[in-house]
Amino acid sequence: MKYRLLYILLLSIFISGCSSKIDFTSRLTKLSTIQTQSQTIVDDLKIINSKAIVNHGESGFITIQGRPETKYKITTSFKKRNKVISVNQWRITGINGQATFNWFVDSETISGTYSAIISGGGKRLTTYHTVNP
């Protein structure tokens, strides 16, 4: 009888110990899901800061938020002496997913609004920059 009671007591301790491990595994799975959802948010490509309307003699910039440590490209053009000049710049985002594209507008750049396409990390967005008269 003593052995049966001891056996039942040990069996109940063993069963309660296994159930707490299952709960720990469940919590670990939930944490992994939250981290995966957070990564999805970071994967988006957006402009977080810019000075896209500039005067002659000034610099402009566009700062993006994208995927960390990923190569991004901006393709744009502008007119100078009635010629269209195409420009490509590449940047690799830091661990925070940010990168900045910048340019200088000289006195020979023709005023107007120009499109710019930013792509990388499987994403693409179109924006505009303006040179004031």
C-alpha cells in the first residue's frame, strides 16, 4: 500500500511537470509568431523623411525605411541644357533598415517636377522631386 501511494504521488508530480513544459513550448511558439509578424512590418518600403522641393544651389534628399541590410536603387532624371540626364544611385540600408539618397541642384538644372523610382528588397515605390524656378 505504501508503494502504491508513493507510485501515485511520483506519477502525479511527473504529469504536472510535463504539462508545464507543454505550456513553455506554447509560449515559445507565440513569441516566434510575434517576431515573424514584426519582421513583416519592417519589410515594407516607405519614405520617412525628405527634402524633395529644392532651389538652385541647394541639396535634396530622400530617406527610406526598408528591409535591413538590403540594397536599394533610386532611378530618376532631370533636364540640363535641354538634355535629359538619367541618374541611378544605390544604397545599402543599415541594420535599422534606413538609407538616404541625396543630390545637388546646380544653376543649370531646368526647373520642373521629376519622377523617381526607388526599388529593392522586392518592393518598389514612385515619388517626385521638384526644382523651383
